[in-house]
Amino acid sequence: MTLLIALIFEWWLGDPPNRWHPVAWFGSWASWCESFLYADEKKRGVIAWLFVIVIPFGLLCFGHILLGWVFDVMLLWLSIGWKSLFEHVRVVLDADDLQQARQAVSMIVSRDTGDMTEEETRRAALESLAENASDAVVAPLFWFVLLGPLGAAIYRMMNTLDAMWGYKNEPYNHFGFCAARLDDVVNWVPARITARLMLWLGQSTSWSTLEQQASTHASPNAGWPEVALAYAADVQLGGPVKRAGVIEERPFYGADDARAVNAVAAFDALLIVRNSLLLAAVAAMVVTLVF
């Protein structure tokens, strides 16, 4: 019942504005802690990670004990980013012109968008959709099934710290090491579950082919849903990207003869991701009812 009501809230209301969103408050808390705990050292990164996580988690445990089921529903709802994920991607895909698409995609990817073609904006939006289908929906559901609402909440905090600190460049190369590696651990299984769901609901490929292409991705997890969506929707994702004016060479994902990412192909991909998440939600509800 907790999961069902939380998903209804997510479908109906989506994310509240940042000024009212606990994840935004947590981000502000992490930034404040970073201001006096930061040093370009792995050890200091571990200390900061523990300090930032433990205090809010203690407060969440207190709320769970004090308010019970109502608090758990709110906690799970705010740990899932389903509706906002699709809203951000649809703004890119439904843009009236190229400049609007570039502006919209710049809000969801960390790459230069000023020179993107229309197909490149769609490709970037679908890559973000695939990765965040795992990070923002499947992973919170997975940790809810294993550890309850507090498990989903602590996962969301860990994922937020990775988004803030988990970069392989200055100033976070050492300080953010702990946040990045722990996020890799908690997303390992959800990323592969997400990939499997997409392949079930779209065109498929062998698991070994998926693994081979996913292993070329810079992230140990993000490549799995991205490659899976490329094959499931029969499109090519990946390819070179530009960050801070520098071209980063990346391989393309999907079949060699896959479709270009036109409007029809992008819509097909959107449906595959939506149906995959619906299946994940149904599976999570069944597991919680049975066990």
C-alpha cells in the first residue's frame, strides 16, 4: 500500500518545487558541509560523506518512528523522480525549433549543446532518459523492496552526493572518490535490471553484446540502460560529445544499421522506457505483497 500511494502521488503531483523538496534541502546541506570539510583527499571525502549522510538519516529514522506510515509514503514519493524525468525529456523532443531543443537539453546533460544538431539533442535526451530511468526510478524501487522507505531515501541521498561530488576531475578527483564508488555499488544491480526490462519490451540482443558495448562506457552502470535502449528502440545512441569545448570520443551504441534518432524513433524509445518502468513498479508491488 505504501508503494502504491507513493506512486499515485508521483503520477499526480510529481516533484514539488525545489524550495519545498527535501532533496534540494539535502543538496544545500551537503554544499554547506563541503564548505568547511573539503580537502582534495580521499580520507576527507569519506569523512564528509559520512557527516552529510548520517545526520539526515537519523532525522528520517526519527520521522519514521514518530509518524509511521504517512511519513513512509511521503519519503518514498520524494525518493522517486519518475514524472519530472519524462517532463524534462519531452520538452526536448517536443521543441518547436532547434534552439529551443538545445536550451532544453542543456538542462539535463552536462555537455556543450550550442552546436548540437536536432538528432544530437534527441540522442542526448534519450541517453539521459535511459540512465535516469535506472537512477531515479528503478534503483529507488529496488532499495525500497530490500530495505523499505528508509532504504529508498538513503539511496537517493547517495545518488545526490554522487551528482554533486562524483567527478573524475578537479576539485573532486579525490574528495569525490567515496561518493562516486558507493554510488556505483548501489546502482550496479538496478542498472542491469533496467537494461533487462528494456530488452524484454523492445527489440532485443544478446546479453554478451550488451555487456561488450556497456563496458566501453565511462560509467560502470550508465552504459547498461543506454545500450539496452539503443537496441530495444533500434536507434543509435552514444557517439562523440563536447564538454568545455573539448571533443570526447565515445563509441556509438546499438546495431550498426539502427535507425537515426528521428521524431518517430524517439517516441518509440520513450514508450519502451515508460513501459519498462511500469513493469518495474508492478514487480516491486508484487514482491512487497508476497514477502
